[in-house]
Amino acid sequence: EQTVQERYLSDRTSIWQAAGQLFADHPVAGAGLDGFYGLIGVNRAIEYPHNYVLGVAAEGGLIGLGLLAATILLWARVVRRGGGHPRETLPAVAAAVFVFLSSLFSGDYYDARLAWLFGALAAAAATTPAAAPVPATSLPDPKPVAS
């Protein structure tokens, strides 16, 4: 109700604008680790930009965004081509994507480190070879019992 009817966004738009401005001020390498809080957040009592990608852009610049994009693309390639354990891979991929998308709006409820954890689990499940089926051994016929 607050978000839709009253258009209450917890000041997210101004936070995102500040992160965007920090990226514009430091486009190549960003403001550095914890740069958002050190340059903007400490004065406005905001700990982080409430958007993972904007946080990477503000603190890592184009280098950070490039590394994030390369990591996501390589992860998707590994998971897609892996044929290990699909029953374990799919839930881990779903969890990683859910947490990553959720971290575009907040970092309190779904810490982005969870997305990396689930992503690692998905990649591990995808690349671990499935165990070969154990062939049924032929057991000798039981000896008849002498009476």
C-alpha cells in the first residue's frame, strides 16, 4: 500500500541517484571498497546503495562492472553446459537468480553473498560428474539345502 498508493520508496530514488553520481565521478575504477558509505552514506546515514549493481558501479567503476558481467556470463556458461546433477543444479540456479534479483532492491533481506553461494553450489552440481551406475553383479545360485 505504501509503495503503490503513497509512492513511498524509502528514498531509494535519491540513494540510487547518489550512487549513479558517484559512478559518474569515478567511472574507471570506482570510489573503492566502502566508497559509497565513506563519501555519501556517512553524511546521510545510509550504509549502501540498496542496489547491488549500482553498488558495484559506484565502488568498482567500469572495471567492477566488467568483472561482474564476465563472472555472470562465465557462470551461466558453466551451468548451462554442465551435465552433472540437474536435480541439484536447478534449485541452486533458481536460488542464485532470486537472491541476485532481490539484491537489486535491498541488501538487508537477501545479502548478495547468498547469490554467490548458491551460484557456486549450482556450478559445482553442474560440473560434478554423475556417478556411473553400479552394474548388478551376478550372484551364484544358492546351493540346495541337503535334507
